[in-house]
Amino acid sequence: MPTIRLHIAYDGTNYHGWQIQARDRSIEGELTAALTRILDADEAIKVQGASRTDSGVHARGQVAHFRHDTDRTIWDFCRGLNGLTDDDICIVRAEVADDAFHARHSARGKRYRYRIWNHRFVHPFERHRCWHVCGTLDQELMASVARQFVGEHDFAGFRSVHCSSPTTVRCMKRVEVVADTDEPFVDVIVEGDAFLQHMVRVMVGTIVEIGLGRLDASRVHQVLETGDRRLAGRTAPAQGLTLCEVRYPEFDWEGDEPNIGGFYDAASTPITCY
Amino acid sequence: MPTIRLHIAYDGTNYHGWQIQARDRSIEGELTAALTRILDADEAIKVQGASRTDSGVHARGQVAHFRHDTDRTIWDFCRGLNGLTDDDICIVRAEVADDAFHARHSARGKRYRYRIWNHRFVHPFERHRCWHVCGTLDQELMASVARQFVGEHDFAGFRSVHCSSPTTVRCMKRVEVVADTDEPFVDVIVEGDAFLQHMVRVMVGTIVEIGLGRLDASRVHQVLETGDRRLAGRTAPAQGLTLCEVRYPEFDWEGDEPNIGGFYDAASTPITCY
């Protein structure tokens, strides 16, 4: 029963997140419906995603897998899924994976970008893809605060109150504040082994409140020590967040067939932001 | 009666163009309604734009003016207009202009960018801001064809059949094909003194059809010679077009007051793409 791995980009604005919902539109729901139709299956085909992105969160490098027992080719899935979903979902790549591959369990790390638009007025083109922050941000302070997250910590205070994960220790490889040189965008790049619910958004909310002078810089350390969510900043809005990349220990590249090409650089790493 | 000059950016997706309409939403209509409310005027305030952008066309550097006889400040207009219009319209800058200033008549040139997404699948994030062209484009040929437009020509064959302009000779300063180095975007930059209705879009449609091998490269010369619209290519879709800049002979800079700052570089030229 071949396993197919999909690399997916989507504008999350019009979806209630990745996870399938009873009534609302979701990315998983759209892909499941399309696949079930392509495979002419009696039962819904399970599409397993690497990350359950929240409502309104975007992705440039989401990864998912499914299994099937038909003679459909990789191209059938690529063309079919892109044809049957709306233009705000794009299957960037599809390929045959090892039978052992599991989009979520095999993942070794993820990289997110959180984008802030630091200007008096809303950006007319990027309004759905960033958090509009008006006040003056102390970017140097934000950068130094961000570095405190790097390494292994208990992130119990940096997650949603609804998060049910039994473990809260996670390892961050990179938490960096990057300012655009031309425009007033400020990006927070977060890369780590795994994430708790809303974790990136609470981290960014806290970094921004410190940057605005509303919270003291010592708060990050305090929250990491106490695990008290109430001491951290607000949860930054979903629309600023993009899942850029999911990392796996290694890939079996399938050569020409699955590579749709052009959309991203496939030469160096399996999944790259475009 | 002070004259106020506005620099405006907008995402044209949800509007029926610049020009005010009886029923449909337009940029001019939204600004007129907002200004009339800010000035508490009995009659609608006329907002004169530099360019009547088509339905679905975007702007980063549209310029407009209006006159008023109140004691409202530049900041009242800036805050008021940004507050009363939707987030897809942004007043980037406002300033007091010479009484003789007229956004349309004083303009000496305009620069447009037409963006093509040359890829097999639709771009999930830029889908409303480019023309999705699937086939292989001969970009070198396109670049050489584009150069034929530079200089003074009769553009009678490169306009809408509904265009009512009595003169059709225009002067193009720059028509250039620029490929993105990272992603499969191909931009056509067009700069000239003035433009006929749909002129940039018919030029781009012709350049693209030549790039796809559907029209011979000699067509541009033929259409410029004969003025026969039927020999030119299709009108490229509106959504790929952005008005980047309107040029004026000179500006009286008003110093701190009107400069909202940060959104674009005001140091060198009056209006710059951000």
C-alpha cells in the first residue's frame, strides 16, 4: 500500500485551520474530500498532516501523507488535488515515501515565521499575513529576549490554556528577530523540535509586549521558570504565522517524477520556503 | 481654498476600479464618502485621481487631490481617511499642495508593474496580484520585443476598443522584462508619459503571447505601424497590474507634518513603491 508524501502551501485566511471539522472548512477537510474523489473511495481517505495549524495560520511547507492501494500515479494526485481544491491551497510537490514514513511522527523539527507590520497604518496588501503593531518596537531588546528561548526549556507558560500535551519541555534551535531592510516588517523566526498549542504565538506576543515596553524583559525568564501563563504576553494573532518548513531525518528523493519544480529550491533541503 | 495631495495604496481586488460608480464600490467612491463625512459637507467632495485604474488593478503610488475650505489639518485627513476606509485602502501620505496642482493634469509620467506567475500551479499567496501563465516563456525574446515599445509611437492598436482618447501617440521611457531570481515571477515594468485605456495590459498580453510562441515577434512592429488592435495579443488580466508611481515636475515638500513615514522611502523621489 504505497505511501504518498505531499508538500503543501496554503493561505489560511479562509480556513478554520488544518484539522478536519464537522461544519467549517479546513485544509485537511478539503484534501480529504478531493482525495476521496480522486481515488473513488467508499470511505474518506485519512490525510495525516505534520502540523495542525490554527485557524488563519498559513503554510509554505506543510507536509502530509496518505496511503492508497490503486494504480494512480504521483501526477494524478498532483493534478487532481490542485484541480479539486481552491487556488488558496497548492500541492507544491508529491512523492512516494517509505512505508514507515509518518508526516507527524517522523518529523524532527519545524520552522515558523511570525511576521509583524510595524507601522502606523495597515498594509493594504499584506493585511491578512501579518500582525499590525503600531507602537515603537525596541528591536534590539526583542532580539536579546528572543535568544533566551534558545535551548531546552519547559514551555508550560507559553501555550494555550486548552493545550493538553502531557509534556511541556521543548528544544528551540533558533529564535531570531529579523527586520526587513526596505520596509517596516519585523519577522520572528522560530525553529524547534516540536511545539505546544499556540506556543509560537504566545512567545511572539510576549516578545512584542517587551519590545513595546509594556512588559519587563525579565518576564521571559520568569515564565520559563514558573510555567505561569498569566505572566506571559498576549497570544499574537494567527494571521501573522506561517509554517515554513518541516524537517525529517532524511528523504528518499524520487527524481524527476514527483518534482513539480520551480516553486521552491529542491536542491539543498527537502522543503524550502519559496 | 487649500489643495490637499494624497498618496494612496490599495488592493484593487474588491473594487470596481478607481472611478466612482452608481452602484458598485470604487476607490474614488470610498474616498469621496469618507471625505464628505470628515468635512461634514453638504455636497460630495470631488477627489481627483492621477490614474483611473481598472477594476481589479492595484496601486502602490496612486496620487489624488481635493480642495476644502475648513480648518482641518493634514493629520485629520490622514487619520480620518484611513479610519473610514477598509484595510485594503491606505493613505500613505497627505500634504498641502500648490493651488495650481492637479493630480491628473500636472502628472508628467507614470510607472506600472505587470506581474506574471510563470508556473504550473497557481500561487496560493499572490493569486490575486499576478497573471498565472503556465507555458514556457522565452524571456529573452520577450525582453527584446519589449524594447521595441520604447520611444514615441502611435499606440492606437494597443488599447481597448472602448478607449475614446482623440490622440494615440504616447512616449514610453522604459518597457522592461524583469525575472525574479528566486521565484518564477516575471515582471513587465512600463514607464511612460501617459497611457491609453488598457494600453499596458494589451502590451503585456502581446509580449506574453510572443513569449509563448503563439504570435510572431514581428507583431509589435506591425501593430505599431498599422494601429490594428486585431493583430495584437489578448488583454492581460487586470489583477496582474499595479500602478507604482506617478511623476510630477516638482513637489513642495511640507516637512514633518504630512510625512507619515516608514511606508516608503521619501528621501529621493516623491512617491516610491514600498
